[in-house]
Amino acid sequence: MNPTAARLARAEPTTGALGHVTFLGAGPGDPGLLTLRAVEALAQADVLVADPAAYEVVRGHVDPGTDTPLQGMAEGDPPVCAGDDAADLVMRAASAGKRVVRAVVGDPGMDTDAAGDMLALADAGITFEVVPGVARAVGVAAYAGVPLRDAEGGDVRFVDARTADERCWSEIGGSDATLVLSCALETIGATASRLVASGRKPDTPLTVTVAGTTTRQRTWTATLGTVERTLKSAKVLPAAGAERPVIAVVGERGATARRDRLAWFESKPLFGWNVLVPRTKEQAASLSDQLRSYGAVPSEVPTIAVEPPRTPQQMDRAVKGLVTGRYEWIAFTSVNAVRAIREKFEEYGLDARAFAGIKVAAVGEQTARSLVEFGVRPDLVPSGEQSAAGLLEDWPPYDPVFDPIDRIFLPRADIATETLVAGLVEMGWEVDDVTAYRTVRASPPPAETREAIKGGGFDAVLFTSSSTVRNLVGIAGKPHNVTVIACIGPATARTAQEHGLRVDVLAPEPSVHQLAEALADFGAARRDAAARAGEALKRPSEKRPQRRRARTT
């Protein structure tokens, strides 16, 4: 019997049915590279055993009830049992009848410990499966814009420089194969010297990529003879602390020479930018997805909190009127208005069927999506500008022949403007303008976030209304002057300027998606300007003045 299995069989006798283990490849770092099967396995897991790097990739797909023993163990904690490690945790949980996922970085087939763990499970009679992932060496090279093969073919060798022996170095030094090396950034100079000593030419090109497939990715192009000098010039060597793993691609087939045209990932317009989105996670979902597509790292910080109206009787009467046929239309001007009606329906035991016979309008696509999730497909969404003005542009005037009822139910916030009401009344409609919810200033974000806002830790902030400007400054302070300020419209820009902020980006139309696109165009223009000037591109936050260290006596 395998030693691990024997030890655990003695430590905890198996009782009842045995569990099942899934060895899951978490890929090289980008959560978007997880396979559909991996997501499915994570959702079904009773226990997840994952090292920190793998856990960061898979955490978004783990059920809240899943046990994650490694994440609950602080450094220095005593082991759960004698000789406790990841393999022990897997065996113990599976022996207790649990469905276990063992997540590893990259692909399980490339993990040096996975095969031994599988043998231990087989010896113990526990079933297992393997869900492959994108291997680090392959995925990182692809994200760095370095194809491993070209039209002429050629051999590709994958080498772990940390465990390679003399025979391996001799073979790869004497060949012309493209090498994909797994090593540490701090030892890349020694690794390059080893290759030269083994027969590779000093002018052989190579690329070195750190934090591959993540928005912290950075790639350098050099030769075996110049790589250490290149990294020192970039001020990434030497470094203190733990070694940083990198993927280095070595070869003479020209892939590195074409990297300036093939580096699709690092050339995204907002690559690596930390962008502050002063909205709740629910409100910012589609906007954050759009920012990620430009390479940014969005951080949602709510600046308002939503509370019920102080006098709910008006909402109660309006909802009863909705059911009894008092209204021809109901108009939703925000996702929060949809949520307020939905909660009131649940309070009365109603569902989306209560909208039968009533026309429904939504101020924009995001509000419309919220209605569809509720089971209601809106009859009217602005064809142009997604705002109250855009909704009025498409709203039909009251016609007593075709409209048996002349009344509209408008549930909205307590601080909403009168534009929509005035426009509807002008078209002949009667409007029940009802406060469905109140907006109040949110609680301040954590101290770390406040410090990042005031200290220049964010590259940009997107302001989607004047209230987000006022509330963010009120709860967290004024953004640093290196931070790019992007505003959704002129009114929001004026409010930002009144608070002493320099407005860098203005959306061409009052739409959150146009705002994100405008910021991406701004980032692309900065990149082009740096390239024309022959300068290294820096994110806005990298230009903030460094704090002086206090003198010690």
C-alpha cells in the first residue's frame, strides 16, 4: 500500500461509502481559462483542497457551503493530524464519503505530486477523475504573444529548470529546439548562463514572463547574454522574499522578434489599470465585465445605500392599484426600482403574473435585464439615449381611443429629478409619482481602500452621476491628482470640478458603457503617445511620488 494511504488508514478508519476525488487543473492564473467541466466539479464539491494560487482562480465558482480546510489554516497553525498536508486532507475527506476537489495550478498531468496522490487513492479503493487545465507553460506563452511553433515546425521542449539534471542541460544545450523553461525570476540569469555553458549561443533570443495570464503580467525580451542586465535595468532584480515563478521561452525561430505584433494581452488599452467603480457590485456587473475586457482590474465601492421609504403606505396603495387595473403603464427608471417592486410583490405573495395587461417601460438595458430576471419582458426601452430624456423620446402620447386608462405608475428614488414626470404629463398622461426607495450615503469603505483613493493607488475612477462624486468624496476623500477622472456627462463633470478634481475623460453619450469605452480610448491614446516618444508606458498610479522613508538614527 502507498505510504500516504497506509498512514491515513491507520489514523482514521473508513466507515460507510467512500467518496470521490476530482484532480482539477486551475490553469495558469486567469479564471476565464477554467473549463466548463471544472466549474461543474467545483459547484458539486463538498471539500476543496487548493493551494493559495489555485484557490484565487477557482474561488468564484465554489459553493459557500464547501469546506476549504487549507484556507482556514493560518501560517503556524498545528497540523490537523500528524504529517498533515494536502494529500492527507484529500484522503481523509474522501475516506469520510465526501466529494473532494483537489485543485492545482496549471494541469494535473504536469503536477509532480498528483500522480503519487492518485496511486494512493487507487490503493485505498477511492475513485477519482482528472479534469485537465491549461498548462502554465502553454498558457503563459500564449498570453505573452509567443507562439511555440511556426510554419517550419521544429521541436519544443518543456523543462523545469529547478529540477533539471546534468544530462537534461547537456541535451537542451546541444539542440536547436524551442525551450519553454519553468524557473524563478531571481535565478533567470544563472539559468541563462547554464544554457550558454551547455552550448546555446549568447545571442539566442528569449522572453521572460512573470504573473502570466493575469493583469499583473509583464514580459521582457532579451537574449541569453543580456537577460540579467535587462531585468536589472527594469528594476525587477534583485528581489527580497519568496522566489517569483516565471515562464521563459528560448529559441531562434523568430517568435520573440514578432512579439511586438503578437502581444495581444499586454497591449489592451487599460491593461493592469486599477479602476474604481463607485457603484454596488450588482449595479456595476456589466460595466466591470466591460472594463475587464479592456484589461483593467475593476473595484466596486458602493457610495449609496438603498433603504425603504419612510412612509410605505403610498407604495402599498400603488401596488394594490397595479393589481386592480388602475394603471396603463408602469415605468422603471433603475434596477433599484425593480428590486423595490419585486420585494413588495413578495410581501403580498405576488409574482410577475401581476403585470398581465399592463405595459412595462425600462429606462435602459440594465434595468430591462433586471425585469427579464423577474420574469417580465419590457414593452418599451429607449432606442437611443438610455435616460429619462431618451425614454420620453420614444414614449407614445396619451390617446383616449387606444388607451383605456390614462394613468402611469412611476416607482422611483426619493431624490429623482422631475424630467420624466413633467414630460409624461405634457403628453397627456396622469402620473402616480411614488417613492419606492430612499438613497442614503453608504458607509465608508475599508481603510485600505480609502488610503488607495487618496494616495493614488487607483489609476482611474468612473463617476456615473453627481451623487457618486459627492458621496465618494464624503465617505473616502478626494482621489489623488494622478488618478484619471472619467465622468458620464457634463453635469457630473461640473460636480467633479467643484470638488477640485481634474476631469480627463467625458463620455460622448450619458451611458456607462460609453463611459468605459471613452476611458479605454484614453488609455489607448496614452499607449500610442508613449510608443511614439520611445518611452516605457507607465500606469497613472505608477507616476505618483514615492513617500520618503523616515530617517532612522
